[in-house]
Amino acid sequence: MTDRYADTQRDDAETQKPDPIETLIPARLDRLPWSRFHWLIVFALGITWILDGLEVTLKGAISGVLQEPETLNFTSAQIGAIASFYLAGCVVGAIVFGYLTDRFGRKVLFFVTLTLYLVGVLLTAFSWNWWSFALFRFLTGAGIGGEYAAINSAIDELIPARVRGRIDLFINGSYWLGAAVGSLSTLVLLDPDILPTDIGWRVGFGIGAILGLCILLVRRYVPESPRWLATHGYEEQAEKVVKGIEDEIEKETGKKLERPSKDQAITIHPRRVFGFAIIFKTMFKTYPKRSVLGLSLMVSQAFLYNAIFFTYAMVLTRFYEVPSSDTGMYLLPFAIGNFLGVLVLGSFFDTIGRRQMISATYGIAATLLVVTGILFVQDALTAATQTAMWTVIFFFASPAASSAYLTVSEVFPLEMRAMAISLFYAIGTATGGVLAPWIFGSLIGTGNPMDVFYGYCFAAALLFVAAGIAIVFGVKAEQRGLEDVAEPLSAQA
């Protein structure tokens, strides 16, 4: 794969306000046939989610091991608090790197956030007590929080509109491929006959960090977003990137691409900086309904996932007496169900529609969660059937959760896209995610199934509310260009 279209160096010497420009760049990107370039985007950006799924799954699987005296001897509450530290890092990273992504571009932040993420993962392998483990998980979270903003922005801006929904969901859902690999890896890493108890989990984090270094090399072939370049006054560089992509596709297909009609052009007034006042005014004055929608989707999915996923091993060991070294295997069907959800249902978000699919997946997941809670409190489940119920729940919850990121990344203007993702992710994670692992860890620690049931019901209630809001405030964004869904701020004189 040539890197002609990856050459996007920008000259900041010109300080005067650029003249308005008329551009066909969005239409040219949206009319492209699927190609090797798009597969590059999927691989280079989606692979981070796979690595994240691998190491977060490992963290969930080893939660029981970390409580053993021969390792770090953590309590149940400390395990839950560590998850909260990780999520707090995600919040901080999302806000800081989200702003920088909109200010300095998507590509440069790819490397900054991934590097921070990998450093945090590697340091985790060398943790010596609770505070060091929590600090390194915070750094890891900061990196991944920034990744969410940069990657989701780039995906939406580089993938054609007709398949944007399914690809976005697929890439976010690829997290669960890593989770499946992480689950299988515990067969070796947590087997005391293969590796010492206090060594196996460390090796797992170390391997994940080493593998992640390869992604830095692949990402140099991913170009800066032409849409971002154009709206920030780098018209020449934007044209060079798009022309490079088109040349590659024409060479691959052997066919000449038709140029979009002039009536698809948009006029923009490039600006280098968009202040917070404009951003917040756009979010909460221009698009208040979209803001309520994004917030409700983010909060509910964050609470559900972080409550269940970070404490599932504790449920298995506490209520079903599953050995801590075996909990990773119970995550395998859980992870497969999550990935199959986005794989099977993702295309319907582009065909049936965003509003219909978002409300349906949130509502079905909530209903199944209540049913599972009732069966759990009645002692009608075993470790296997509990896992089966989780698998079915998250078959629907996985595309629902991914659609939250899709929604906030496509319903706001390009110049504030990363910041919008960051802000709603941070608020959702802070309110629905940071407290959830600690709350559920405490509820599980009581040993009373009814306490856990109350937690399930609260999570389900949040999902039902989000489903209702999606029905009322949902945006028809399927197969529509980003500029049609939300006019760029730079299109306004």
C-alpha cells in the first residue's frame, strides 16, 4: 500500500484568514467504492480496540487471581476501585485529547494516544502494590479515552456514508475479538502449572504492549482526514490526500471514478481554532435534543458495560464457586456474543435506520437484563446458564453501545466532532461508568443476590430511558453525508 495519500504535512506559516472555498471533498469521499484503502482504515484503527479488549479482558479475568495472597492480595472493593481508576483515566484522556484532536488533527493524536496507552499497559505488568496498579491503569485509560475521540472521528470522516454505520459499529465491536483472545489466553497465563501465579498475568499485559507497537508502524499509512484539513484552511493538502486515495482506487479497480456534480459542493470559511464557547453553544443551544440523546445513550451503556464486565469474574467466583483460574473461559461466549451482535445487526443501522435500531437494541437488552436478574435472585441459574444469559443480553447491548459512539460522532459538526465524542464519553463514563464497578463490586461483596438484583434493575432502567429518548430524539443519519446530518461550523460565514 503506497503512502502517497498519507503525506499531509501542513504549513502553518500563513497566518492570514483564508478565503472562502468551494469544495467537493466530502462528496468525493462518500462516492468511493469499497477498497483496500478502506480495509487499511478498518485494520489500522480497529486493531486498537482488539488490543484494548485483550488487556481489559485479562484484567477482568485476573480479578480473582489478584485477590490471592501470593499475588497482590487485593480485596473485592479494591478490584472494583481499580476499574474506576481506569475509567477515570478514560474521562481525563477523552477531554484533553478530544480537544487536541479537533485542534491539531486526527492523525497526530493517533500516535500520542496509542503511545500513552501502550506505556500504561506495559507499566501495569510491573505493578507492585495497589497504588501502582491503580496509577498505571489510570494512564492506560487516559490513552484509550483519547483513542475513542481520534479514531471515531477519523472513521466517520473517511468511510463512505452508505456504509458508515455498520463499519463504525464493526470497528468499535472488534474490541470483543480481543476479548475472546484474552479469554483464551487465560488458559495459559493463569494456569499455575505453566506459569507461576504472580507471573502469568504480568506476561499477559507485557505481550499486549509489545504487540501494540506494531500498530504504530501501520498507522503511518493512515492519512489525515481531508475533511478536517479543508475546514481548517489546508485546502491544498486536503486535495492531495483525496487525489491520492482516488488514484489508488482507480489503479485497484481499473475504472475511472466519476466526479460528483457541482451541486454537491459546499462552501466553507476555513478557521484554525474553534473556541469552547462556540462548541458548547452548538451542543446545547443549536442541538439540545441531540445532546440529550447522546448523553442518555452514553450514560446507560457505560453503566451497563462497566458494571457487568468489570465484575463478572467476581460473580462467578462468589456465587457459583468457579475457580479464579477458570473465569476467563466463561468470558469467551460472552465476548463472542458481543462481536456477533455488531456483525449480525450492524448493517440494519444503515438500512432499517438509526432511530429504529438504537431504540430496539437498548430496549431488548434492558428487558433481558431484568429477566436475568429475576432468575439470578431465584437461584435458577448456574455458572453456565448465567454466562448464556449474559451472552444473549450483550448480543443486543453490543451494537447498542457502539451506536452511542456512532451517534455522537455524526450528529455534530466536523470541527467539534472529537470534542463532542470526548465530552459525552467523559460525562457518560464519569456518571455511568466510574461508579458502576465500585457499586457492583460492593453489592457482590455482600454475598446477597437481592443486592445484585437491585443493581441489575437500575442498569435496565437506564437502558429503557435511553431507548425512549432514541425514539423521540433519534436522528435520521443513515446513508447521509456528514455535512448533511450536521452543517460544518466553517460553512457559516
